[in-house]
Amino acid sequence: MLTKNLNKQDKANEMLPLNQLTVLGLQHVLAMYAGAVAVPLVIGGAVGLTPEQLALLVAADLFTCGLATLIQALGIGPYIGIKLPAILGCTFAAVGPLIIIGKI
């Protein structure tokens, strides 16, 4: 009984075909992009930024999200980064205080 289970291949470690990888990767990027862009749009709209300032805020947000994702995925040395494909983004926890600070 035990030998039958050992010979069975685990589907979790199986490599998907390229067409499925492409579609799932695109879905992952679009979900990350929507979450990362929403926070600067809310903050910029509430504070009254110009379209140019809002574009700069979104670009800075996407750059820092990408940099943090690379650090987590690739790691720096043995202690920094989880070395897994985790996408980091923004949080809505700071939206309220940032809007208040921006209106002062």
C-alpha cells in the first residue's frame, strides 16, 4: 500500500503547459496591477492631485512594488527575502491618515 503512494507523482509539483502558464501569469499580473494602482488613485483623487502628479504617484508605486517583489523573490543573502514568487503591493490601511496629511 505504501509503495503505491510513493510511485504516484504529485500534481502540485507538475509543470503546466506554456499556454496555461501564460494565461495564469497574465491573470496574476493583472490582479497585482489593479491592487497596486487602486491606492494611489484613491489618495491622489482625495488630495486633489493633477493628472501629471497622479501619474507620477502611480509610477512610483508600481516601481516600489516591483522592487519589493524582486527583493522578496530573489532574496539578498541568506536572511532577506522569502525566495518565493510573492507579489507585494500597497495596503489600504494607511489611506485615511495619508489623505488627512495631504489635506493639511
